Amino acid sequence: MEKIVIRGGIPLKGSVTVSGSKNAALPLMCASLLSRDEMTFHKVPALRDIRTTKQLLLQLGVQLDDFTPGTLRIKAREIIDHTAPYELVKTMRASVMVLGPLMAREGRADVSLPGGCAIGARPIDQHLKGLEAMGASIELQNGYIQARANRLEGADFTFDLKTVTGTENLIMAAALAKGTTVLRNCAIEPEITELAGVINRMGGCIVGAGTDTIVIEGKDRLQGIVHEIMPDRIEAGTFIMAACITRGDITVSECEPEHLAALLEKLEEAGLKVETSERQVRVISNGRVKSRNIETNPYPGFATDFQAQYMALMALGDSDCYITENVFENRYMHVQELVRMGARIRVSGRVAKVQGVKELSGAHVQATDLRASASLILAGLSAKGVTEIHRVYHLDRGYEHLEEKLANLGADVRREKDDML
């Protein structure tokens, strides 16, 4: 086990470059199963979830080649196994996204029910209902989804609720299905648009990605391409809030400002100076932030993946504010750790009341999930004294070279062996 140790109170200044998006890379790696040709991806982040997905693809018989850092070649000429085993899927919910492409290409998949962060129930019933609408038979046996079909057929399917991975899984399933599929009430996150764009470049026919209705005309085969992964908008937003919470001045490069619109709007309301240009955001903070309410919602609303980091920032606000979590019902596990650092936060159901304090104090805290880890990093950067963050393996699922990037901005941060756990 490892921990991250931070001596806080240093305003961060300088420029940082955003890595490729984890949430775009994972479905694209799964989409490589749709073609027998070689796929080459650039700007693949070096993350634990990426390594897990590589292991899963190798399990299926896919050839992988990391011939340079950040570049990954994938060739699924043959699929020799159709099982996504529990020992891999339990660590990462996104593993379930092999279900759609395996069914599209092979008509067979045995996928363990997923795991991942303990931030609330994230059922995959919408994935399964969509596949059944396309002609698949689905059984649950011993904790595994057993899906079968001769060939999936186009269908008209409406999601009961917005689901990012569900939308992505059914897009991939429909890409090789017979006929036309219409998906309604789709999620509209940028990573979905990225996936659809890549499949279209592979020879697919997808119209409407980025809207709530997507039409997919199934093809008999798809070809391999070379693609550069889009920037990670959650990493970008985390660094932006690091500038805010440390009263610093950071330029975040190689990002897409339009993907951050809801966050940037709220930060401007909180008194931060925000400057945007093509693929770049600069945030300048010279004083205490103004407390401002937020509610999380699916894109283009305020992202649930920013909620924990924003709460750390609002813990230092000039008055009171309310944070409402509308996406996951159990995403306030970071609250008790922030309270250990001197934050004043009370939770009632989905609403957290945050009473701003003048400063936080360093403490021993434990990360509970990926974004909770980031919130504790931000709190530690601003706190008086030393903060030790334990169980940082969560952090490694979604942030590439985080300590190195923070150190380059002036932070006093290091990773050490954790003898407490």
C-alpha cells in the first residue's frame, strides 16, 4: 500500500497538460473487438483501469502492443474466449463494455456482473434490455451474464434513464447488427460522441451522437484506424479547481473548454477569473471563493465527477452553500474525511450543507473512491500543515502522474510506502 503526503498552503502556479481521457479510452479499447484489423490509439493514459482493460482483452485472445508510452496497438483478429471473469470485472465496472462488441461480433458473451467504486447502485439492466430488444437471450448464472444470439438485429429501444456505459454498449452492439437500430433517451456525454466518431471512421454509420436519439445502421465489417484519444475533462477540471483552492494561477493546456462549461460558469460565479482559448483554460484566484450552490446532473449539467472536488473548494467558501447529488445516491463518503480536516459539512439525503471555514488543517485521511481521492488531494493542497492520504490506489484508476504534475506546479507532494495499512 502507498500514501500521498502533502504539505499544504502553497499557491499553485504554472502550466499543466491534460492526459488522454480514461472514460473515452476504455470504450474505444472495447470497440477494437468490432474489427479484425489493427487499431492504433495515441494518448492512452497510463492508469490502473487501462491496465485492467488490457488484461481483459488479452483474456479474450486479443493481441496488444505498447510500442511507445501512450500508444497502444490492438488487433482482435481472433477471439478465443468469450468470458470476462469476475477477478477482472470486479475491480472496474467499465469492463461490462465488452458485452456489446462481443455480442455484435461473436453472438456470445459471458460477463461477470460488474464492480468498481462503491458510490451507489449502478445497475446494468438497461444494457441487457437493449440487447434483448436486439434479439439476444440473456440469463444470469452464478454471478455471470450469459448472452447469446445468432446475429443481433436492429431495434427501436428507449432507455428508461440516461446511462453513459449503456449508450456506449448498445452503440457498439448495433454497429455490426443486421439492419437499423434507433436508441432513444441516450446519454450525450462527449465520450459518446468520440466513440461514435471512431466507429464511423472505421466504416460504421452512426447519426445523432451527442443528442438523445442515435440511429445506427449495422455493417458487416469494420476496418482498423489510427486515433488520438480526446483530453480528459475530469482531470482538466480537477487541476482548474486546484488553482482555485490554493489561490493560485494555473493554465490547463490540451483540454476542451466547451466540455467544462458548467464547471467554469460556476467558478466564475464564485469569483474566480477564468480565461479560455482554443484547447486551454487559465484560472486565477486572488482571494477567498464565494459560496455557490450546485446540483449534479448528466452532461451538459454539472458533472457528478466534479462534486467531491467542488465540495473541497466550497469548504473554504465565504458563507454557506448546498450541494445536491442527483446522479448517485452514495457519493458523499468523502464528507467525513473532509470534516476530519476541519470542514463543516452536514448531509441530509442527497443534499450536503457546506458552511465555509477560513482554513483547513492537515490530517490523516482515507480515500474511498476515485473522485473522493481527488477531493482530499485538493483539500490537502490548501490545508495548513501536513496531510497524509491513505488508500490512494483509487486515485491511480483515473489520474496519470498526478503527483509529478502537481509538483511541477509548485506543490510539496510525494508518494510513500504506507506502513499503517
